Amino acid sequence: MNHNIVVERFGVRLRPVTMDDADFIFQLRRAPELSKYIGEVDSRFSVHRSWLDQYFEREGDYYFCIELLSGKAVGTISIYDIADNKGNWGRWIISPNIPAAPASVWLVFHVAFDILGLSSVYSNTVIDNASVVSFHDNCGLIRTGIERGGLTIKGVVYDTVIHTASKENWPFIQRKLEKPAAMAERLLQEDSDSV
């Protein structure tokens, strides 16, 4: 959906995805080290571009490019399938060795609760994706279910863990994310200083 929400903190910015990001997103989603636990990605760029065209027409779908303050794109994140004041957050992919996870999650929850005024957001993570499941557990998200056979990737069926964050729990989650986000910001700053 076309929107104009831009937020930044901890050395990271979320800005609306544009068609200029199509190649970056396509390459990111197809990278072998990153695509292990995400849904099927068609190998044709034209299909990806068509999906983005449809995204811009869809209501209740906020797709963001995660970028460093230098403007370098490093990932994506979104809030979508919004209904009854709740939404799914996902499409979360970050380039390897970029410590933007805590900041990008803090920012997407800031958008969900403080800007869009949602009451809750949930995510579905492949249960075998131990590092992401652990990240969600450690930042205060509540496990609210297991979806058996929730995702098929390359012909393999996986269960997914559903984690939920509520507006009421957002202050607690903020506190859990702020320390690692601030530490990561220093690493991001050191990396940009060394370039």
C-alpha cells in the first residue's frame, strides 16, 4: 500500500518500500543463507515485480525497507493482514552481519502501536528457526500458539510458532529491546566509521 510512514531510531530507519527496491528485495529473499525459513520465492523477477505492483494497491499492508541512516538498504519488515485492529508483522529479512534486528522490531512495533494504533500484532516463525524464535521469546513476545503445517518451503512442511505483542505489553517489550538496540547502534556506527 502506498503510505508515507518513516521512522528512525538506534541508527536504523524504516521507510516505505518503493518499486526502486524491487531488485534489492528479490535478491535478499533469494539469498540461500536468508531464504531457508521463508515462504516460496518464484525465480522469475517478473512475478516478484507483479506482486509488488499488487502490494501498492492493497489496503492494510505496510511494507518497509530497513535501511541504515546512510541510506543503505539492509532488509525488509512489514505489518499486513490488518483486521479488527490486529495485524501480522513479518516479511522480516536482514542482510547477514548487520545488527539491525532489535532496532527494526522496536520500530515496527512503534509503527503498529503508536502510529497505527493497533491493539496487537502477531508473527508466524518456522519452529526450526531457533534463533528467531529465541529472539521473540527474549524480547517479551508471548507464544500464543503453534500452527501445525503452517508453512511449506521447497516441499517441506513446517510448523510455525505464533508470537503476539499487545499494545498493553508494548512498554515491557520496548524496555527489553532498547538495550540490545542501543548496543547494536554502536556497532553500526563503528562499521560506518571504518568505511
